[in-house]
Amino acid sequence: MASQSVYDFTVQDIKGNEKSMADYRGQVLLIVNTASKCGFTPQFEGLQSLYKELGEKGLEVLGFPCNQFMNQDPADNDTISQFCSLNYGVDFPMFAKIDVNGDKAHPLFRFLKAQAKGLLGSEKVKWNFTKFLVNREGKVVGRYPPTTKPEDIRADIEKLL
């Protein structure tokens, strides 16, 4: 059976624990592939601000480190977690490092990419900090390129809250 929503997937948190995406049922999700050594890394600040300001209204920001773009997140999960926390005060959920493209792409990202295609209908994630917006029913409603700052998505998020 094909997956119908993001809730059908299981992921690993940054500590290595299995986590069902169904735990986020009923919340608005902003799912982002992140990297610690990227030109867009300062977006952690904007993501954290959104999470802090809109979290109690039902927003969850979910970060998935990825090392597929110019080796920009080579560290292990513990180091990535410490980096995000120390440098950007990140306390939104971070997950174990994954692939977002190719044969080993995580099933969640395969689903996200199929539901919200990028520029010119491409499914491939082009770079770090591609953002997927998911409504309270688990349906992917938007995809934003790395150049779109988190604060520029705020109005779209608020419409779903």
C-alpha cells in the first residue's frame, strides 16, 4: 500500500531512537534537510524563531541533517546536535543524518519530494535547507527552495495553524 501521509513513516531521532511521524499528527510541520557547514546554515536561527513563536500554536520544525551536498555536514549526530544547540539555540526536533536523494534516500523524503515537486517538476532536492510544509492532516502543501528564508514562509504557516 502506498503511503498516504507523512504519518506513515518512521524516522530516527538524532540520538538514534525510533520515532513515528504519527506522533506529530494534528500539527503543522516544517520539514527541512539541514547542514552545519553551508552558506544557508544561519537559517537555523530563523527556523528556531518560527518554532519558538508558533510552536504553542501547533508548529513543529523537524530538522534532518544531510551530507549529500558538497560534504557540508560530515560530523556524527552528536556533534551535529551540539553544533545546532550551541550556535543557534536549536531546541526543535533534530533527527539522525539521512540521504534525501539517490538510491539510499530516506522513504520520508522520497514521499515529500513526490508530493511537492521542485522547479520544473523535478523531485530531486537541489541543496541543503529545502523546506517542506505539511498541514495538520499530514498532507504536503508546499516546498520552498533553500533561498527562501524561514521568515518568508511564516504567512503560509500561519494560514495552516
